[in-house]
Amino acid sequence: MITKVNKSIIIFCVFAFGFLLSNLVRSITATLTPVLTSEFDLTAGNLGLLAGGYFIGFSIMQIPVGLLLDKIGPKKVIGCFLMIAFIGTISFALAKSFSGLFISRIFIGVGVSACMMGPLTGYRVWFAEKYQQRANSWMLMVANIGFVSSTLPVQILLPYIGWRWIFILIAILILLSIILIFLFIPNWDQKENTSIKSEKESLSQIWKNKFFISMIPLAFINYGGIQAIQTLWAGPWMLNISGYTPLQSATGLFWINITMLISYFIWGYILPKISEYGINSIKLIKLGLPISYFSLFLIIYLGNNAGAFLFTIYIMTSIVISLTQPAIALNFSKNLAGKSLTSFNVFLFSGTFFVQWGIGLVIDLCNNKGFDILSSYRISFSLFLFLCVISYTFFIYLNKNEN
């Protein structure tokens, strides 16, 4: 376990830089919606599929990444996979068709697939247990720095250098991240990662676990959907329903993510203190998620009058869902850290893809059936809200005896 504060800070910052970039490329399609829609004549379904291409690549690699992380460690896994992200980013910048964009997004998703779980696997072994939730929350704070970077800064750069050169610049930053990882991240000591040697390292052990099963619908529908809205559909709602201009929408997304950045910083700071009072992750999830459902209901109900402020409230009241990842990691031993986290991520990011794409498909279907644009968005978001409530009910039922 790493005890030196300076070394821990360096490790966190290097990991955080790579994770920031992964979230920048993940959410940038929300800001680029108007220009990509115009240049490639995209429907709502196309847009959801394009943004979701990232999550296809990300989710299909989670089990292989988990196996590799436990075996050879975050340094080699993240560093090598980011080379694929570099290639995918360059390919996206040069794409001439929707299929070219989509395939490139899949490669980007594959390339950054270890940028969150790699650090969390390292933290699970290198950092003290009481700091697991804090490290997780502050990584999510970094994610929101990536989201912020993809909004107003991208919108400001767009008229000067164009979206293709923005992706070239991102590719250069990915190369820098690879260099920093190989310079500053410790090598993996397998002996350090086998605190319970007699325990069978089996994926079935994870997937048959009752607590893990209870988290699956929350990961797939609830957590995945929140990410789908934050990184894509909040933008089109503001453009198409609230009547925002592209600059106003980008500014709205900017402030949504700034608020979340601050929220995750505070959340990470207070979580270890909350746990001292016996308030665990399960209790916080049980109490907190219904508030987020009410916030989403208000967005649907208010329609044209729901803008950046209400989306900020919705995303902020959903912050308790972030507790699911460290809760999963702490539910298993250290030698299963990588496998348990990436198994959870299979559902989280495949869910983000399907919800992200599904929202667009329902909007298109409603439009084709003669509904106006407001009704189409309302129906699509209402269906998502209903599925969230079902996933929450399943979680409550399987954890009814947990306090």
C-alpha cells in the first residue's frame, strides 16, 4: 500500500489526466450536435447511435480489461489501450461519412475502456480503504472537468479551427497522457494484489453475488441513463425544446458540468465523514435516488420551461448513484477488484449506449407517428423514468434487510 502523500497525489493526477480526456471525447458529441447533424444529415436515432458508439467499444472490453488489470496492472493496460484511442481519435477527425464516424467512436471507446477502472483497481490496492469512496468521487469530479472541457471551450474553438482539428488536438493530448503513465505510474506487484490467495478468482463468483445482481438494473438503466442525458440528451433538449441557440446550449452544458465538478469534490470530501456515523452506501442510494426521479419528472412536466437549471438539479440529485462503483469494489476482496469493477461497468456502459440510442429511437418513432417534438421528447424521457423506478424497486427488494 502506498503511504507517501506526494506519490499518491502524482499517481492520482496522472490517472486523472487520462480520465479527463476519455470524458472529453465521450461527451463532445453533445456540443457538436448542430455541426455534425448539418454536415452528415443525422436523425435523432443516428445521433444517439453515434454518441453510443463510444459505449459499445467501452462496454465490450470491460471483462478483458478486468482480467488484464488484475494480472498486469493499470500502467501497462491503460498505456497500451490509449494507443487505440489515439488511432480512433485521428480516424474520427478524418472521417468522411457517418459509418466512418461511428467506427471511429467504437475504437475510441475501446481505447479509453480502462481509464476509470484502471485507476480504481490501483486505488483498491494502493490506497487505504477509508479513502476508496473519496478517490472514486474525485475521479468523477475529474470526469466533469472533461465534460466541462467539451462544452463552452469546444464551442468557442469551433469557428476558428473546426471540429476536425479539435480532434487532432485531443489526439496529441492522448499521446502526452500515455507518456506520463509510463513515466509515473508504479509497476504492478501481483503479490500485493493477492491478499486472499485461497479465494477462487472466478467471474461466476462475482456475477452470482446477490448484491452485484441487485446493482445490475441500476447500472444498466439508472446510471447508464444519467450518463446518456448528461453527455448527450440534455443538449438536444435545450436546443429543440427549450429554444436555446447552440452557444446557449453549450453554455448550459458548461454550467451543468461545473456544478457537478464542485458537487463531486464536496461529495468526495464528506463521504468518509458520513460513513463514521454509520450511514453506508446502500442507505444513501435508497434515500437519494427518489429525489432524482422527482427532478426528472419536473423536466418532463415543465417541457419548454425546463432548461439548464433543471437539468443541473437532476444530475446533481443523481450523485448518489456514483456510490455503486466503490460499493461493488468493497464488496469483494482486493484480488477481485479489477474483475468486479469491470463486470459492473459492462452493464453501466452498455446501458448508457442502449438508453442513449433508445431515447433517440423513441423520439424518431413518435415524430413518425405524428407527435410534435415536445410530446416526442416527453414520451421518450417518461419511458426512461418508468424504467428507472423499476430498477430502483428491484434494488430495494434485494436489499430490503440492509440498513
